[in-house]
Amino acid sequence: MTTQTSTVTPILQGKDLVKTFGRVVGLDGVNIELYPGEVLAVVGDNGAGKSTLIKCFSGAHVPDSGEMFVNGEKVVFHSTHEAREGGVETVFQTLAVAPALDIASNLYLGREVRKPGFMGTIFRTLDKKAMREQSAAQLRNLGISTLQNITQAVETLSGGQRQAVAVARCAAFGSKVIILDEPTAALGVNESARVLKMIQDLRDRGLSIILISHNMPQVFEVADRIHVARLGKRAAVVTPQSHSMNDVVAIMTGAMTVPVEEQQLAPVR
């Protein structure tokens, strides 16, 4: 197999990213490319640099050096708000949902719609009816069928349904990239399967997704390409077709190396 190249511009790209914390090296010249309409899994052992990498793109960290691009344009995110404005949304393991609020209110959290006229401008009254109608339409457009009652409080939902709310909030507002940090870590088998199906559906609808996961069977089920991190570097980029789970684990531990010319640096089109 030879290295794959692509004439398509990556929707998200990092070049030679470096991030240190005192003497601890989080990222050591990492390159990463995410292309339109693909699921890129990022795997690696603890301390490999996965969390630091996604925090740079989510705006939680600013790289010490290197460049980041979204849709071919150079970006520097100093906050999560700037990252969201740039089209990069992150769903962390904590989900950051408001349990006491209903599904619609969570989807519009931080983006609330006010009533037209003086009720909205002067009294700052929220237009709950509009938000609920728009939320229901957005869930239908995203193909998310696990959330039926838009007025249901999030605290009454299952773990998988809460994950769906968090992902839907990212996908509903024109995001270019969704980063999912261990989305099935606290879920059972059935709920994990639903979340994986949702990821595949969103990919099929044209969204680009970075999936951080330790669950290798799930990675091999949904990922188009697999970015393997090791000791703050990119050890390899492979696919479920080119390498086995044992191969990926061996790359993670350093027991196996993959020559650059045999890596899948871009998707096959």
C-alpha cells in the first residue's frame, strides 16, 4: 500500500503542533488532517497527547507553536467560544448539559431566542415555543429519533439520550467539525450502539467527526481512518481495512512502526 494523497482541502488541519506544560511535553510536532464527511478516530495510551490535541482545537489550549486551519483558513482559538464561532464544537465526557432544563432549552443553551418586539428587547422574554419547534425540526433533519418529547427534562433521559442531546446541540448550528471525547465511556451496550449509529448517520449527512476513544471495537466499527498518538507525536494513520486491532495496539505501545509511505494520510475517494 502507498501513501494516499488528496486534492481535497482538509476541513480541519494541524501542522507541527507543539504544546508544553513546564517540562511536560503534551504535543511534540503533531500533524493531523480531518477531511469533509469522514470519521477520524484518535487513539492512544494515557499521556499520548489525545486530550491536549483536542483541547487546542476546542479553544481550551493555545499551541505554543505550529498552525491550525479550518476549511483552509488559518485559525487561532483563545477560547471555546471562539472555536464554536469557527465551526468546531466539542462534546466532552462531562457533556455540559443542564439536567433541569428540557431538550429544547439545552439545544439553545447560550443561543436562546427571544420573543419579537418589546417583549424580547425590553423584558428579554424567551420564545420557548419557537425554540421547541425549531429544535424538533433540527432533530428530524439530523435523523436523531431517540429524542421524541422535546419538552422532556434532560435529567429524565438515559445516558445515550443525553449524549444525543449534546451532539445535536453541536450539529444543529452549522458546525463544520464535531469532536467527541469518549462518547460511549459510561454507556451500556445498547446505548453505545445507538450513539455509534448516530455518529454514522451524521457522517453520512456530511458532517466531519473526530472520535477520541479507548474502545477499539467501536473505533473499527465507525472510523474511516485512525490517527494513532504516541508520546505526544503522531505514530501513524491507518484504516480498519489496512491494519487490525492488534496492529493499532502495537503501534500505540511502540512495538510496531508503520513507514510513512504505507500510511493513510488522506481518505480514499
